[in-house]
Amino acid sequence: MLSPNLTDYTSVAAGFSWEKEQAGLSGLPNGQGLNMAHEAVDRHAAGDLKYKTAFRFIHKDMLVMDCTYQDFRELSNRFANVLGELGVAKGDRVFSFLGRMPELYFAALGTLKKVAVFCPLFNVFGPEPVFQRLSRGDAKVLVTTKDLFEKKVRQLLGRLPELTYVLLTDVDHDESQQIRSLPRLMEQASDAFTIPPTDPEDPALLHFTSGTTGMPKGALHVHKAVLVHYVTGKYVLDFHPGDIYWCTADPGWVTGTSYGIIAPLVNGVTNVVDEEEFDATRWYAILEEQKVNVWYTAPTGIRRLMRMNIVPKDQYNLENLRLMLSVGEPLHAEAVIWGEQNFGMPFLDNWWQTETGGIMIANYRSMPVRPGSMGKPLPGVEAAIAEVTDNSFRLIDEPDKDGHLVLKRGWPSMFRTYLHDPALYHNSFHGEWYITGDLARRDADGYYWFVGRADDIIKTSGHMVGPFEVESALMEHPAVAEAAVIGKPDPLIGELVKAFVVLKPGQQANEDLKMDITAHARRKLGPAVAPKEIAFIDNLPKTRSGKILRRLLKARELGLPEGDLSTLEQP
Ligand code: ATP
Ligand code: MG
């Protein structure tokens, strides 16, 4: 077994400095700054990793296509030259609206080389969410397929005066000055490109948040973020030379870019990209056939695997798998333990957000896991728990107290603004502290435990109840597959705890079962915190990134307007 890069959390954290870690990056030649794409691709293509597989693309029909670091240097160079040809300048916005195909990845890296700003959109968005993002993001160039263009974009063109070029990945001829053939442009472009001087503070990536609590916000990131991608790749994803790595997230969500493009390449490993959406059998087959060593996924996928009666370690050869990680939503203790029992290793939970640009709190391979905990802050990141009100801010030093999770400003991948909303950005900080909007607690040993989103906290009979705690208890009941909890206004107790429960296949939804689940919750949580109402539901509404949309359950329950549904996953 390879020894972990982070052998001892305490000593690495104590001796950590971002300046020292910077030595693991190259910087542009002749001191011309720091460019994400240079760190991810070019420096490897110029060295020992030239012929190493950078990307392994798995097509829908399971056909595999490998691209080396050298291939990717040339493809991204060509794309950067295409942008140059089209007059794209530093800071201009280049969007993609594509499935997980090579074009998405070379467009991302080529855009970064050109020091323009890349913004990937998830390809299942309908026309309106696409319009919102292209217009709010001031898109100048959009890369998409003919099919997506015809179905969802052409109708929007009249409302997008700033959109100068649409580059179609699968047509041979230009339709007009505006609607061009990408293959043709790529063919005409040179495969040599010199990255211009890049200030580490130059904007690089624009990502919209998942829209779980409301209207998605556009968070802007700079080239310097690559330092966090590098460090977390080393210490959290524990990349080793020769690793095969698979991140299941789409680049339309920040995880799919930070950890589905940049972090693995910066660390010089092979990055598996699967074009398909979730499919349990396919996922297991990929883990086995591609000999995946490190696997980064999300609770929504893990819960779906858990619902099936498969013990993967007995049915698949997973001897290469060394590490499994999860992000995006709370990972219930159940799921961590299920990993232990069924894969022979726990899922390591980690916490971060679109705004943080990279992993901030994590379980590390070398650190004992406390199932249900998010782990400890990344070395170099200072986290704390704070009491925050409209006009006060106080750090809470005592352990085991619930409060706002806050991060000390200054980690390199911190977002630099919210698009068109500087006031909201400003209000997310109190002095040196960034207020994440999540509530958590820290135990006496420094492990962080997720409590809930500040917006989702339920105030019932004088208690503050986090949905995560209640949902975790419900999920321990053998009949429950998933649960979501909201607060419902109640004249006597403020809010009452209401649970929506999805049952496992074969379970009968009836009053007896409801009583049994209620009794179980009361035993685990006490009567004040246990749900007063339980409703069975076939599916929980989720964002397309797999997060439970509690605000939608609540709006429906109360008959209120449903709000922005641009990221709602259609069942
Ligand atoms: P919006 O900000 O638009 O409401 P969002 O917060 O869901 O959407 P993201 O930035 O994609 O958008 O998600 C980050 C959030 O996801 C975190 O703030 C946290 O609430 C949740 N999250 C991520 N990882 C974890 C984790 N390991 N445990 C608990 N919650 C997590
Ligand atoms: Mg958020």
C-alpha cells in the first residue's frame, strides 16, 4: 500500500505555508506569472509526462479514448489560437454548453491559456437557465453542439447581443459570421501558442452555485486558485505518480472543474472522464475496468448505490481502488460505514463550496475517520465556528457548540466576487472572516461536524434543529432510503419539524410504518427534535448537482411561490 502524502495531519498543518507549497508549481517561464493551464498541461507536456495519458474519455458506448499531455497541449493551443483569431481578449467570457467530451476540456484549457474566463454550463439545462447564465455572465463565445444549439440556444440569440460567436463542435461549415464550425477553426489554427503573461490574480473561471438556497450566484475565481487544486490533490485526493483517477462530477458544477479538470492534471495523473450520467452497473464496471485508484463522487450517487443489493467488493475486482471521497452534501455516517463494509474502505467526506474554489475541510487517508464528520481544515486554511447576527460577530472557542462555519480570508482559491453583486460579496465577510452560510460544530479534537445550512435551520420550541441530524437519524431506519426535513410554521412551537421520507424498494407506505419511523426518531433524537409530521414521497426534489432542495419542499408545503428552479433535476 502506498503511504499517504499527508502522513501526519498535525505536523503538516503546523509546518504549512502557501509560499512553500508554491514550489510544487512551475510558474510561467521567465517569471511571467502563474497560469492554470500551464500548470495543468504545458509543464508536463514539456517534461517526463509528455506521453502520459492526461485524459481517458469514456464514450457513452464504453469506447475509450486516451489523450496524452502532449495531445492536450496541442489541442488547447489550437483552441487558444482560435480565440485569438476571433478577437477574444483577456477577461472575455467563454462559455461551454457541452456533454463531457474532449471539446469541453480543451476549450477550458485553451481559454485559460488565452487568459480569458471559462464558464462551463451543464448540458441538461433548458433554454431559460442557459439564457440567464449567458446573459448574466456576459458571454462572448459559446461552444456547443449543433443539437443543443438548435434545441436550446438559437431561440435565445436575439436576447443575447453580447454573444459574438457560437462555435459548433460537430458541423463542417460556418453558418454565418456568428455561427461557426469549431473543427474548421481548429484545423486552421496553429498548434503552437505562447501563454501571455498571467497575473495570479487574473480571473480564470466563473462558476454558478447550485441554486440550492435560491437564485444561483456567479462566483469568480483567479489563476492563483491552482495552488489549492495542487495542494488538495496532493494531501486530500492523495495523488501518486501513475494514478488513475475518476471524478464523477460534471464541470458545470465547480467540483467537475476544480477536481474533474485542474487538480488531477496539475498533479500529473490520468483523469477518467465518463460521458454518461449515473448508472450503478456502469460505475462499477468503470472502477474495475479502468483500474481506478482514486474515486471522487457525491452522496447522491452513493445513496443510490446503497439502495441496491450489491456488495461491490464481492462482485467486482476493485483491488486498485485506494481511496474514495465524497463532497456536495452531508455524508451520513451510514454511508461511510457502508463504504467500509462493501468496498473495504470508508468514503472520506470533505466540505467546500463554489465560493471556496477548492476543498477546505477534509478527512485524510492517514487520519482516523469519525463517520458523519467532515474532517479537519486543510493545512493552510483557518476555519472557526462563530456566532453571527445582523450586527454582531463572535468566534466561539468552546468545542461542541453550533454556530456559523467561517473561514479566515486569504486561501488562494477564495472567490474574488459575486458576478454583478458586489454588495452580496461584501456582506459575506466580517473583517477577516468569510461567512460560509453553513452551520457546523467542532469537537474537542478539532473535527468539524455539519449541522445544516443557515437557511434551513428549524427553530422549534426554543431549540435550533439542523436538518442533517434529523435526516441522519431517519436514514438509520431500515425502511428509509432518503429523507429531507423542513420547518413548518406552527403557532404554538414556532416551527414544527416535518420530514419527507423516500422508502427503500419493496417497503409499504402505511400508517404502521410511519409510526415505527416516528418511534425510531424519537428514541434517537428525543421528542422535541424528532419529526412531528412524516410524509412519504416517491422522490425528493434535487438540484442537477444532486442536492436536496428543501426550500422547494417547504414552498410546496406552504403553498408559496417555488422560486428559481433553473437547477431542478426533472425526474
Ligand atoms: P446556493 O449557494 O446557490 O444555494 P449551493 O450552496 O448548494 O447553492 P454549491 O456551492 O454547489 O452550491 O454547494 C456548496 C454547499 O453544499 C455547501 O455550502 C454546503 O451547504 C453543501 N456541502 C458541500 N459539501 C458538503 C459536505 N461534505 N457536508 C455537508 N454539506 C456540504
Ligand atoms: Mg451556497
